[in-house]
Amino acid sequence: MIRNRIAALAATAVAASLLLTACNATDQAAGAAASAAKDGVSTALQSLHFNSGTAKQNNATPKTGDWAPAAGKPAVTPAAKKWVQLSAAKAGNLNPVVVNGAGFTLYRFDKDTANPSKSNCNDACATTWPPVVVAPGGKIFIDGVNKSAVGVVKRDDGNLQVTIGGWPVYRFSKDLKPGDTNGQGVGGTWFGVTPDGKKAGVQDQNQGSTGGTGTGTAAATSVVLSDETNFGDPSEGLAGSGCQNVARDDAASSLQASGTLKIWSEKNCKGDSKVVQGDIADLASIGFDNKISSVFFG
């Protein structure tokens, strides 16, 4: 009896050891694959050449880089180019936003990830939203965008897609001319990309739908609303907590605040709203010129 029990225990120990070995081997293989993928992207990134200024300023060869659709025709999925250009610019109501060398707005996708960088837009999605891809050993011209914010990620199809702030960037097939921003807000997941990878035209990316500001940034406890842009007189100050009605509603064209607050188009914090942070020299840039009737602190 004792011998049988000892034999059974020994067999169990051997099986456990084999299982542990197999698990370790699997983990090591997965780790090696992840390391190889990371090394591959690092090698690709090192092969690229970063140049300050525009492609034209750097005498880039025409028709070998940034592309644009023919007039009146939508974009199609592009092939990797020898160079791409990333320029900080104004497009529509987005300022700043990154555009390519042809002046077309670039976008980011909420269903992608930035850390680690990963594109989840493939197949039909990549036709509607053509990724900005660059050939290995190609050039990236950076104009008003920090080099430290720019990188690449390997797509499922093997192409190298440009990233800004870790976010893969794309064109939109329904932008037919430079300066179009028809992709802004599509599906609640597509937004123009700023030079540091944030969502263009969105004052607070974590804002709630009602109540407080819904942001991790310190809330403002006061605000100065000016009738003119660039904080000109006359002006009105508000302070406190919770919802505060504006004495002269629908008059403000700029505001000054230390922190975040929520502005509303109707009294008692009703109607259209937007979370804002810090000073805004021209409320028309966020679609709120002469619209503020109340604010929410906290």
C-alpha cells in the first residue's frame, strides 16, 4: 500500500514538473515573439530618417511621397511611400491638427491603442481610413511636430504605419480637398490628431455627459468671461461651486480659468455643454461664441 502511494505521488510530481516545464516554454516562446516584434519595430524606426521642415524645403523627390486623391475622387489604401510629411496646421475648426504633405487632415482611432501602439483598422476599414504608411528606410519630414512624438508600428499587413504620441494615424476617404475635416467625430471614435497625439477639437477627452467636469485635472473655482475675443472688456467674473448662472448670458467670446469647468448653452446647466480647460481666447474655435448661459464648477 505504502509503495503504491509513493509511486502515485512520484508520478504526480513528474507530471507537475512536465506541465511546469511546458508552461515555462510557452511563456518563453511568447516572450521571445514579443521581443522579436519589438526589436523589428525598433530596427525599422532606426532605419527611418527624420528631417525638420517640409518635404519641399528638403528638396524631396516629387511624386514619391505624400499622396492625394484626384479632384473629386475618394482616397484609396496607399502603398508605402519613400517619404511622408507631418505638419502642424489649422484645418476647418481644428487648430492645431496634423496634416500631411498634401494638406490633408490626419486622424486617430479610439479603438486603436497607443501603449503599446496597435492599429485595429484593417481590410475595409483601411480603405475608408487609409493608414499613413512609410517604406523601410524612408523619410519623415516633421514640421511643427516634435520628433519625440513620432514613431511607427507594424500593421497586420506588414506595412509600417506612422504614429504620433503612440497613436497610429490615418487619412479619411471622404476628405476630398486639403483642409477638409469630414472625418472629425465619425462614429464617436475618429478625431483629428494633434501634434502630441491627442484628439484635436476636444477640450477634455474624459468629459462626462452631465454634472461635473469628469476630468482628472484640477477643477476651476472661478472664471472670467469676456465679451470680446482675447479677453477684452467688458467682462464678468463668476466663482463658487456647482452650477452658476451667468448674469449676461450669450455674451462671452473668450474666457480665463485656472483648471477645468463645464460651460452650458442654457441657464441652470442645461442644453449644449462642453468641458474646457484653461484660457480660451476665442470661444468660436469650440463652437461656443456668445452661447454661455451657465457654468459648472467641480
